[in-house]
Amino acid sequence: MATSRAYHHGNLREALVAGGVDLARTGGPAAVVLRAVSRRAGVSHNAAYRHFANHEDLLAAVAARCMEQLGRLMLARSAAVDLPDEVAAARARLDAIGRAYIDFALTEPGWFRTAFCGTAAPEGQARHDGPSCEGPGADPYAILSAHLDELVRLGAFPADRRPGAEYAAWSAVHGLSDLLVEGPLRGLPGAELRTAVEAVLSTVARGL
């Protein structure tokens, strides 16, 4: 997890992004501004412009880092599944990444809002066009796609129904997450929250 720090030497760009991630965690995308992250890193406002052309450039880098945090949680939850049956394990891993996605939205709403604030990824960063789901640059879209491909490989999901399945699955889980964080389901009581999560995830599983 990112922590506050003052910049003394080394990679100023990284220090600025880390500061932006800290600010996003508590304040969402609106808190990520060049002046604030410069102050957090202990450098002048003008120094930040050597690394980011404008506010949108900085926010894109911070949004990408927040998305990475989501991907890491999904990978960790998937890796924690330990079942002897391959098909049951694959299904459990798909369920686990869906729950991780929702948990991330509920426990880190600032990062969640920032990750999906609509800012384009900076030039050279992975977009949703098939990046690897391995390592710290984990992309949620690629992780979901890899898990669906695994179900096809194991014969648990018909190959002719695979094209586009990630869109349906992601839309369902993200839609619920957004409703719980920003929409009319915000503050749903615990029992109702669990019912909503189970209903959406079980619907996705049945659809596959």
C-alpha cells in the first residue's frame, strides 16, 4: 500500500504518483491535484510539471495505480483458493475475484472511484486490450478474461459462449459495486448487502 512520504532523491515521478494514491484513498479523484501532491512530496509545484503535463496526466497515472491495487487483490483472492477438483477450483476462483472486486469498492471507495474516474491511461501503459494478468501490473479485465478462458479449457464453459462473456460478467459485478458505493444501494444493511452480492454472483455463475 502507498504511504505518505517526502521526496529527497531518486524517482520524483514515483513520489508524486504515490502521493496522489494516498490522496485518492481518502478523497477520491477530486483530491488528486498537482499542487497537493507536490506539497506532499516536498517539492515546488513547478517541479511536478517536469513529469506531468497537466492535472489529467497526473490523475491518469494515479487511476492506473488504483486499478492495479484492485487487480492485486483479485489475484491474491484467486491464489488463495485451494480445492482438489480442477473445475470446482476454477469456479471458486471466478467467484473469488468477483467478491474481491466488490470488497475493494466497499473498503476502498476512494481508490475505486479514482480507478474508474474516466481518465485515459497514460501513453505506454497497459489498456484493456489483452495485457498480462501476471505481476504487479495486474489488470482486472485481463484477470477476468484469464479465469473465463480457464473454465473453457476445463470444459466447464462452452467455447461458443465465451466471446464477450467478460463484458457481461464485469458489467454485473461493477454495476453492483457502483450502486453500493455511489448509488441508491449505498448503506445497505449487512444482511441485505450479502443477499445482493450472492444474487449477482450466482446469476453470473448460472449465466456461464
